[in-house]
Amino acid sequence: MDDASTGSNHTQPANPVQGGKRGAQVVSIDCLRQLKERKRLVLELRAPRERILVLWSRRGPYAVESHCPHRLLPLDDAEISGGELTCRAHGWSFSLETGECTNPPSRGAALRRYPVWVADGLLCLDRM
Ligand code: FES
């Protein structure tokens, strides 16, 4: 089943697989080599449709929604520095660890984060 694809600048991942614990909706994607080389990938998931920015750091992967909560513009090319993601449109920043908006100080805005990990050479992401 073709459940996931990377953004238009990336090649189609092989072997997307769904499964996992009860209540979870885990997608496993064979894109780890690409992610480590490029440091970021945009995943286009279907049913439900989601656009997810996956980042690779020394601590491992992070996955966040790729739409800024400010005006819902894409975060595909967001600046990443010091554990924060900054939207290029108007400069709002978000913690990659918590998703909280750090600049301007939180008004309740936050990025949706997805649990993400590596298992058996695949990138695994829980969509719950
Ligand atoms: S759309 Fe991201 S800061 Fe405005």
C-alpha cells in the first residue's frame, strides 16, 4: 500500500508499512538514508492527509507538522538552529522538544509534534 511519500523534491520512499500498538497509527518508511544525508524530509501522508517535516539531528529524528500555526504557511524550508525551528514568513519560533512557540512568547500556539524513532533501519512515525 502506498501510504506515504516524501515532498516533491524527494524520491518516493520504499516499503511504507502501517501497524503498531493499539491506539497508535504507526507508519514505517524506508527513508533513513535520505534523511541522514539531507537532514530534512517532507512526508506527504494520506488518510488523513498530513504534511510532516522530519528533521535529523545528533539526537535523532524530530517530526512536526509542516504548517506554521500563525498563518498555516508551509514550514518545509524553516530555519533550524539551537533546537528551534523558525518560520521564514514572519519569524515565529518553536521548540523542537516541546512544540511550544518561543518567539513571540507563547500565546497558546504550538506545533504538532509526532513521536518518531528508528527501528530495523526504518523511520517509524506515530500519527496519533
Ligand atoms: S506564517 Fe509562520 S510566522 Fe507567520
